[in-house]
Amino acid sequence: MTDEPAAPEPQTEAKVAVFSPWPVIGWLLFAVSLLVVGIAAWGGLLMPAVVLDIVSFWPAWLVALLIALALWPLRRRGIARIGAVLPLLLFSWLAAAVGLHLLEWDRLPSASADIEGPRGTGITTAEIGIELSGSLTVRAGSDFLYEVHLARSGGSTGPPDALERLVPSSAVIQLRERSGAGWFRSSGWMVDLHRGPAWEIDVAGSDLEISTRGLDLRRLAVVGDGTVTVGRPAVDTQIALDGELTLMVPADSPVEVMGAAGVPAWWETTESGSRTQGSGAVIVVVVADGSVARIVEG
């Protein structure tokens, strides 16, 4: 009787993961993005608080890690591109954090330095003084008496601090830079004012963009360089300019300029400066000596 050879035992063939470029691409994308954000924060293109905003997304980083661990068995079965899931998720969360930072989402740490005044209802007259080393934007449109938001670009301007003196129908506000800016250094502020009160405004800054259209403006004093836009006033209004400034006034409002300023060619020359005719309340513009002022209609 011939012995038959024993049947070979079945062997399980291990699957070898095929190389996929996607994990490498994913990690490179995440690493380069993280490096770019770091350089932007260190170099002043973004305010340093963007780092705090990214760190505040730590639950998302944890979720990304858990998802990657849950998919790891597929990687062991030979599906190599699964390795790209973790870096792509990390990149997505990084992009989301930076995007919400730039959109000034109020739940991020970077928004903790923004301030809001009291509700504007009930205040009939208000004065505000603003002085800072960086850029300043002032405009109408807030549910509060005033709001101050930090620009999300980097710089050396500190976050705002407000001194308020409030009585039932009037308010006096002084906005100044806080010392020890730390993570909250920025290029400047954006200030929104409530439309209700009659406003007296004093501003000083290196790069100004002031618009009082929509406000009941009674007096405006501007020191610095930039542009100023005013609407049609309800009562005679004085505007003082000191610096290199362009003032845009309504075309149909009477304007009287005291001092040297560039004005449209059809304006009348007077002993103190120039003027144009119109109907309604007069805008009186006082230009400081040595200033470079230009007045346009629009």
C-alpha cells in the first residue's frame, strides 16, 4: 500500500499595502499650511492670537485622531490611501480655525479682546474719543452704543480699553490702547457706533478710514492720515482736520472751509479759504496749519 502525500495545509496570504502617494501629499499639505500660518503670525500678517484659536480646536484634533484609529484596520488590509485621512482632517480643521479667525467668530479666544458698550437705546447725546498708534476704521451700525473689534492682521496696536461716563441720556467714552498686548497685538481697530445719539467724535491714528454717514454728527475732529466721509448734517457741523486727509462731503450741502485745502475748481474763494453753496445745514471745515487736506464731493 502506497502512502499518499499529505495535502498541503492552506496558507493565508497576507495582503501587502500598495504604496499610495496620498498620505505623503496629505502630510505635506498639513505641514506646509501649519508652517505658513506660523510664519504669518510671527511675521505680523496675522495677529498672534490666531495660534490660540487653532489650539482651541483641540476637540477637533482629537476627533480626527479617533477617526484615523477607527480606519486603521483598513490600512492593514492593504488600502494604503486610508493613511491620508488623518492629515487631511487635520488640514481641514486648521483651515476652519484660520477661516473663523479671519471672520471674527465671537466664540474664539481672539474675540475676547473685542469690547461692546451698553445698549444704545435711551442715549440721546454721546461723545467718543479714540487715539491709537495703528489703523482705525469708524462707521455707523451697531446695536450697542459702540463696538470695538480688533483687526485680524498683525501689528503693534494693543487691544482697546474703554473709560465710560454714563448718565441717563448722555455718554462720554474714551477708548485707549491697553498695555501689554501680548497675543492680542493687531494692526488696529474697527469701531461701530449706534445710529441713535447725536455724536461728537475725536479720533487720532496713523491710518484712518472714518465714515459718519448714517450718524447724527454734531462735531468731528480728526488727527492723522486717511479718508473721512460725512453725510448730510441735520444741524450746522464743524469738522477739524489735522494731517494728510481726504474729506468727502455731500454734493448738495453748503460747505465753508477755513484754511488751506484742495477743493473742486468751481468752489468760491473767500478770505479765510473757500466755500460752496447748497441747501440745509452748513458743514464748517477747519484745516490746521501744515495739513495737507483735499475736499471732494460725493
